[in-house]
Amino acid sequence: MSPGPAKKKASGKAQAKGRSSAKAPRRVKPPAKTKARSKAKAPETSEVLEPEVLGPEERDILDAAGEPALFSGQHPPAPSNPLQRYLWEARRYPLLTREQEQELTRRYYEHGDRDAAAKLVTSNLRLVVKIAMDHQRYWMRNLLDLIQEGNIGLLQAVQKFDPFRGIKFSYYASFWIKAYILKFVMDNWRLVRLGTTQAQRKLFYNLRREQEKLRAQGISPGPKLLSTRLGVPEQDVIDMSQRLDSWELSLDAPVRDESEESHQNFLPDETPAVDETLADDELRQLFHQQLMAVRETLDEKERDILDRRLLADNPMTLSELGEEHGVSRERVRQIQARLMDKIRDYLREKIPDFDEQFADLAEGD
């Protein structure tokens, strides 16, 4: 009978050893003292928090962000640090095993179980944080804002997920989280909205990431190469690069601190001067007078074409005029061309500097 208890004791040691060794795959470095229960769930942590959408090149987003212990700590941070407070709260919710995840998703899908939905959301809050921190590296936005948008995407994923398609919920949810974060970044990147076309959205999401990949390979990320790799026109790459690298400046902002002068005060005034406006009015009146004078020298058909085609707000077509006068469309066009030459010759004689003042008309347009 004695081997029995000894064997049981050895088994208990093996289990304890297994719980201890299970910590190795976890990427977030734990504090020196960690409960055995959290160690036992470390492999699940690694599996749940690393969906394929993040890409294999992402080692540890928390470490890369310089915050390896954001999820650690036995006591809540001070209320003055809302980010660390949120991360500490997110850590309180246990991660799910694959079996638990499947059970909860089915309960919500089939019965609309709100408790199941709440557990799915809270257990994946750390997934949202990882994806948000990844995007903060590229877009330099407030991390809490990105987390908030990612949480909205997580809620959408819970509502849309079909547990009978054989896909892990965390993998599916990561796409929704990423989509909401990217939409928030794009909508708030500039006062003038970016990404109004599909090509622009593709560039906005992928341009900087592709540039970093090429630089890591020792390749200069020129516009032509980027356009080939991303499948968009080269000019779109140039335009988006300029937009992403530039900064907005409000015209109402003061030139210097405590200054009453704004940038708008230094913009050139493009309003025509009074003397220029008067000169333009006189020139228009002279043109109208001479045009009416030359009209009196035209025959009836030419006068009708001038009034109803060249001077009308809604000019008639050549075909319509041709039908009224009983001639072909081409004949009306010939009469119009001859009429324009006659008007130009007359106005050149009557208006000084006609070719300069009315360049379009002088050139035959």
C-alpha cells in the first residue's frame, strides 16, 4: 500500500512542475511572485492574445512599447494614471480556454445570453490593448482612444460571430478590433478627411508598414517600388506620403505665444483693387456697346445665330438652328465661324488692346 501515496505525491510534484514550466511561452514578463493559477493559464494567454492578424513579425507589443509590466502588479495604480488603471482592471478578468470560448459563443449565438457575451468581452480586453499598442507605434495616437475604439469593434465581433464556422473567436475579433481602430485613426488624422477612395485607404493603412519592411531589408522605399508592392498608382503614393508627413496649421492660431496677430492676418488680399474693378466695368461696358453696334451690321440669319447661340444663357444647338433656317448643321457652323471672324475684326478696330484684354476671344475660342 505504501507505493500508492508515494506515487500520488510524485504526481503532485510533476503537476506543480508542469504548472511552473507552462509559464515559458508567455511573452509578457511576470513579476517575481505570481500565483500558480496564473502560471497554469499562461499557454492560453499566449494563444488567445496572438491572432494571425497581428502578423508573425510582432514579437511582444507590450515590450516594444516600453511597458513590459503594464498588466502586472498586485495593487491598483493611482487614479491619476487612467491608462495603468484600465490595464490593471483588464488583468482581473481571466482568459478563456478554447472549450470555454466555444461554450460562451454558442450560448450567445443560440440564446442571446448576455452573461456569456459579457464574459467574451472582458476576457478579450487584453487582446484589444495589444492591437491598440501596435497601432499606436505607427500613428502616435492616444492609447486610451484607440483602446476605446477597439472595444467597440470587440462588441461588434461578439454580435457577428458564428461559432459553427470553426474559427477561433479571438482571431475573428481581431479583424473587427483592427478595423475600428484604423477607421478612428483615418477619420481623426486631419481636419480634411483622408481615405476618400479605396486606393487612398489602402495606402493610409499600409504605406508606413511597407516602408519599414523595405528599410529593414536595406531597400530604399521609393514611390515606384511602393506603388508596385501595394498595387496603387505611383502618384497616389507620392500624394499620401506628403499628407502623412505634413502637419496642419490653423489660420486662426496666434503667430507667437501671447500674440494678437494670427496667421490669417498675413495672407495676401486677393480682392481686386477699386481702380481695377472700375477699369473692368468700363471695359465690359465698352465691349457690350461695340458688340451691339456690330450686331446692326449683320444680316437676319447671322443676327439670329448671335442672339440664340453665342449670347444666350441656354444656347441652341447647331442642329436646332439648322432646322429653323432650313439648312444643315454644318452650314450653321460655317455661318457661326464667319460671324465670329467679323465680330473680332470689328472689335479690334474699336477697342484698344483688344487682343490682350480679350485673349480667349482674340484666339478664336
